[in-house]
Amino acid sequence: MKILVTGAAGFLGSHLAEKLSLLKHEIVGMDNFIGGYKDNIPKNIDFHDFDCCDLKKMNEVMRNVDVVYHCAATAHEGLSVFSPYEIGKNNFLASSSVFSAAISNNVKRIIFCSSMARYGRQQTPFNESMPSKPVDPYGIAKVASEDLLKTLCDLNNIEWVIAVPHNIIGSRQKYDDPFRNVVSIMINRILQNQAPIIYGDGEQKRCFSYIDDCLSCLIPMLDQKNLNREIINIGPDEEFVTINELSEICANVTGSNLTPIYKKDRPQEVKHATCSADKARKLLNYKTKTDLKTGVEKTYEYIKKRGTRPFNYHIDIEIKNDLTPETWTKKQI
Ligand SMILES: NC(=O)c1ccc[n+]([C@@H]2O[C@H](COP(=O)([O-])OP(=O)(O)OC[C@H]3O[C@@H](n4cnc5c(N)ncnc54)[C@H](O)[C@@H]3O)[C@@H](O)[C@H]2O)c1
């Protein structure tokens, strides 16, 4: 099959493009490098450097494509409260362009990477039958993109699948981004002898999935018949962890004894965000193969090997006021 992967220089998109190419599919990739790394791009794919919002170019790369995996996004949930324009553009507007080109080029199926941010502050664990109730611009843009996808695909009789990953870790994740990717930030800091930073009391509860476990769900979404028109959480639900515990795991894995630094809560951060994997178990035979500690170890090995990097404040903070974390305004990370 000919498959377009957006965000192919990013963490998830690059792994996905590589895996699909190993399965002998013809892969077209694209990215504008607002995130990701150039050396993430897999060999043997036809890669294009442009912005998703460029509809003309999107239509060009979409020719004869059978299936689209839309992974490109600025997945900056915390920052989105302070940079709603930039995060909105790279989520909703970017998705509109991808879906428009995909539909006008008659693709068979579109797989959209949404986010757990779609659930907002509901009772945990979140399951797919809950209504979407996002509480920040990132989640709002993801839900709007989901609605757009469903509306356009149903109208044009095109298959869609919505994947809802949560907190993925592993190699190729951007670790010099001060705005997101907590495990990679903690490790990049510890390797530079700087203590992990924790927002609020650190009792926020999360679940992390290792990249390979996430891929094992995304691959069957390519053509498995019974997944058409389904929204599916992907990731584990057996190892919930607080940010305090996560920081301890990072300390153990790296052999660090640095004491975490606590900062004010981030506005709109959801306290407990964990998902049920029941539907993934049922439809995708999902099993967690890599536990959290092993996932953190593998992420550590990647960052250590590639070398630590100074943090790069690559996205402008649009709203700077008393609510904006000083870790960002004062570049403390
Ligand atoms: N990583 C996670 O924990 C996680 C969790 C839930 C959902 N997701 C979703 O999975 C997808 C991939 O996330 P990721 O962690 O790999 O992020 P990533 O930042 O590593 O990759 C995204 C890529 O998209 C590119 N991009 C962003 N805006 C673009 C635009 N306008 N035009 C072209 N390229 C653009 C970036 O340059 C980047 O390389 C995203 O849609 C994200 O919302 C990720």
C-alpha cells in the first residue's frame, strides 16, 4: 500500500514510518521540523519538508495514497493555554489541510492520532464511550479535528480510525523541548546534573506507554476491517504512576540523588489522567510488553548515546502573565 505519514521526523511518526516501510509498504513522509529531529527520518521513505497547512503541497504528496496516518502536531498540552494560536494552527488547521487533501484524493482510510487530552477532567480511567470534554486549547483542537474527520469521512464514505495514545516514551523523542515530554526532560536535566522539575505537589497520576507497545496498536489500524469508525485508547492501564514516583524511577535508572525542585501548578493541568485499555485488548489484542522502568531505561540509553542538549525554547509564548510558568518565561529548564 502507499501510505502517507505526517510528522515523519517526529517521535511517533518516524517509528511508524520505519515499521510500515519494513512491512514493505511504500511510505511518503512529511514534516516541517517545528519538532522532531532530522536524523529521525527513516531511510527508504520518500520525505518532503513542508508545513501541513500548505494545502497545495499536501495535495501533491497525497496523489495515489491509499492510507494516511496523521501524526503531525505540536502536542504541547501545557503550553497550549499560553500559545493557543500556534498550537491551534498545528493541530486543527494542519488536520483540516490533511483531511481535505486526503478526501479529495480518495484515500481509503485516515488514521488520526488524537490525545487523552480529549477527556479533560472526567472520572478515571477514561474510556472511549465518555463524551469528549477538553479543558485546554490542545485538547479542544484535537476534539475539533476528530469531529471534522468524522464529518468529512462519513459524508464521503471514507474509513476513519481515531487512536488515542497516552504519554509515550522511547528513543527519538525530542528531549530538548522544555514544554513537553516529562520523562525525556527529567533525564536530559539529570544527565546535566540538574534536578528534575515537578509542577504542583507531584501527585498528578499518569500512565506511560513504551513506543513499541503503541506501534503494536497503530499498525493493525492500517487495514483491520472492524476498526473502521472506532475511537481506541492505546497504552497500558496496569501501571499508573504519580509524577513524584516517575521522578524516583528516573533517579534510580540514572543513578542520580538530586532532589526534585517543586514549582507552582500549571494552569488547567488535569490531576488524574489515566485510560482504560479494555477496548484495545478486545479489538487489537493489546498487551503491555515493556514495563515503565524498562521504558525509562531505554529512553535514558537513547539520550545518553545521542548526548545531552541545552533546552531550546522553540515556540513563542503568546500570553505572558502571572499564570505563565516561570520555568518557561525565565527559561529555568
Ligand atoms: N507522544 C505522546 O506521548 C503522545 C500522546 C498522545 C498523543 N500523541 C499524538 O501523537 C502524535 C505524534 O506525537 P509525537 O510525540 O510523535 O510528537 P513529535 O513532536 O515528536 O512529532 C510531531 C511532528 O509533527 C511535526 N509537525 C508539527 N506541526 C506541523 C505542521 N504544521 N506541519 C508539518 N509538520 C508538523 C513536528 O515537526 C514533529 O516532527 C501527535 O499527533 C500527538 O498529538 C502523542
